[in-house]
Amino acid sequence: MTDRPPSPSTPPAAPAIANTGPEDRVLATTTQLTDSIETALGCRLDETVLEDLLLELDRHDYVDWVTVSRGGDHVWDLSESPDRIGDAIAAAVIERVRSWLDLDE
């Protein structure tokens, strides 16, 4: 069974479409992200697959699950995602370069 973020006992009401929130947070539903990816890249992702990916990213603190919209979509806080993902990629690249340097010794 896949671990899911905990469900709030009474989820706060989220607008059907949430682009930004308080404090300049960037909020989006899974559907909005799917539509945005389709617009930007010209390909359509299966929403279920994308949501599974987002849940996994949430488990590793790359995105934050906020609530469930009135329509039943998960709402994600992506405000810090670019920095978090960028830091993870940088750390992986540094580790790879270090391993290459260690092999040459």
C-alpha cells in the first residue's frame, strides 16, 4: 500500500483553482499542474501518475501537500520546490564529481 500524506480531519476549503496563496505561496492542484505541463511541453501526463510522483516528492520534502480542493484534487505548495529540487540536484552532481575524482587517485 502506498503511503499517502495524512488527511486532515476537516480539510480547509480550498478554491477550485488556487494559483497563489497568502505570503506569495504558489499553490496548484494536480489538474492545474497536468494542464500546465501539457501547455508548456505539448504532452499530456496521466494525472494519477503525476499525483503519485507528487506524493513521493512530498515524502522527500520537495513539494508540500496542503489540502484537498472542493473538487477532490490535492493542492500542492510549490513555493520552495525549485530551490529544494535545485539543491538536491547540485548535491547529487557534487557527489558524482567527488566519486569521479576519488576513482582517479
